[in-house]
Amino acid sequence: MTEQKTLPIDSIDRAILASLAANARMSGSALAARAGVAESTVSQRLRRLHDDGYLRGFHADIDVAKLGMSVQALISIKLVKHVREEVDAFRSAAPNWPGVLAFFHTGGGDDYLLHVAAHSAAELRDFMLTYLASHPAVSHTETNLVFEHVTGRGLEQLLS
Amino acid sequence: MTEQKTLPIDSIDRAILASLAANARMSGSALAARAGVAESTVSQRLRRLHDDGYLRGFHADIDVAKLGMSVQALISIKLVKHVREEVDAFRSAAPNWPGVLAFFHTGGGDDYLLHVAAHSAAELRDFMLTYLASHPAVSHTETNLVFEHVTGRGLEQLLS
DNA sequence: AATGAAATTTTCTTAGG
DNA sequence: CCTAAGAAAATTTCATT
């Protein structure tokens, strides 16, 4: 069930991953200095880490509030049971709805969590009405405003 | 209350941010080509976007499951009321607990949500016992395993 | 599989318009 | 904001170990 077919990575790989987790734009030479290897070695490692799926990509961390999305919410969603077709439709549609930052499918029943951003409370309400209240697979929702969102140190600890 | 003191950004800034959100390692010349401006302009814009807080940083997207953390959970936490000191201690400590990927403070009561990763169910149980069950500010928790975690398109839509 | 150094290519910065 | 140009740095290649 779990993905771990490829060979385990070593301390050099972990050092490279840790550096890129902290600063994805770090140059190959800086990565090499931190990992204690040659630049050409870093090139090879990077290609392998990407090919083997350890490195999925590199993303800018952008402050959505500064772009006008000052409202964020976590929306817990329960779906109706035993309607496989509509559940699948929900799963594939939800991440594409406007303002959706993250989408979780969680255990227990047919439970989901959406992390959404909106320009205003009114826009959030419209989102709920448009995409959730009217959706045939949705049986219940619970919305909580996000006051604070902090990235944890779990990843860097794992790589250190 | 909301942060938006600096001048609004224009379509060039948005193009640069959108490109970096998709690929944080994109070169200045590639960014320039996509935004339709000169490289030197991109340098200026990047510096300003960073200085003004639109760009917080750049991070590698790493598959924690491939690193052995095959279990992920969302833990909802309710804190005891009116114990400001302990609530503050919780807030500052939680993001640093091992395996914590993200930490949300949400509205309603004193409610929090932790997104955590663990090597196994046993490690997750140990996490709960060590950091939550014994914490004086925690009154109730609810744990749900994460089956699927998808990044939404809300950000790229906002920037397009 | 990693090194180190050379060679090529690219990037960043500065200045002037 | 652009072009142009010079300096600096990065990436790739490859023979060697």
C-alpha cells in the first residue's frame, strides 16, 4: 500500500533535501558545500531524487492575505454514503474549486477537509452555497475560520 | 487587522509569482520570458516582492511517505478555556513537536488542528500520548488518518 | 559512484536611455 | 521598463580514481 519501492536514501541525499526544503532556490554549488560533496555529485543526486519521486517539485511560499485573500477557512465535509459515483466526482472536482488551497481525504467515514481562501466572508459564503450546499454528495459541513497557519518543523527534523 | 499596507501588485508581478508557485527554481530569464519583461526587470520585481512580504520563501515539495513516514493524521484539538498562559505555551510548542507538518488555530472556541506525519501507527500513538494526552491545556482530541492530500489550485487561479 | 577541473552556458548587476 | 555589456557564477562534461 505504501510507496517505498526505491532504494533508501543516504545522509548526502538527506542533506540536499533538507537544504532544498529550507530554500528551494539554493544553487547547486551551495548545496554541494552544505552536503560536503562535489557539485557534479549534487547534479546526479538531484536527478535521482526527482526521478525516484522523493522530490516532487519546488514551490514559492506566497502570502495569500497580501494578495487580498484575507479570509481562510477549514471546512469539514461529510458525504452521503454508498454513492460511489458522486463521491468520485466530488474528489476530482474539489481541488479545482476557486480558492481551494488544500484538500484532504480522511479516515472514518467519507470525510474530507478543505482549506480555502477567500477575499471576504461574503465570498466564502458564496463558495459554500455554490459548491457545497448544492452538491448532491455532500450531507454535512462545518466551517471554521483560520486565525493562524504555521508550517511545522516535522520535515526538517526528519531530514536532520 | 489584515495585512495589506504595501502597494498592490500588477499583472507582471502576478505572472512572476504564478511561475514561481509552479516552479520555484525557474531561472530569471525564464521568468522574464513568461512575464514578458526583461531579466533586469524580473530582478527588481523579485527583490520588491520579497521585501514587501508577498514572497515568503521557496520550498521543495518532498514526499514524506518515501522517507518512511507512511502515516499521516489530522488531529483536532480543543483546549481548556481561560488558561491563557497554558494556551500560549501550547501554541508556541506544537509546531515544534516531532512530525508536525502544519498547525492551524481556528475559530470558534480554542480549537486547533495539527497535520502530523509518523513512521507508523505506533509512533502516532506515542505522539498523542507524549504531547497531547498529558498536556495540561488539552481537553479533547480527535484523530483522523489522512488517506489523500492534494494541493488545490486556488493559488494559481488567484494569480492567473 | 564520486572527484576536480576545464569549458560552456547562463545569470546577475550596472549604466544609460 | 528596456537594451547592452561586463563580471561573476552556475551547470555540464569528462577523464580519473
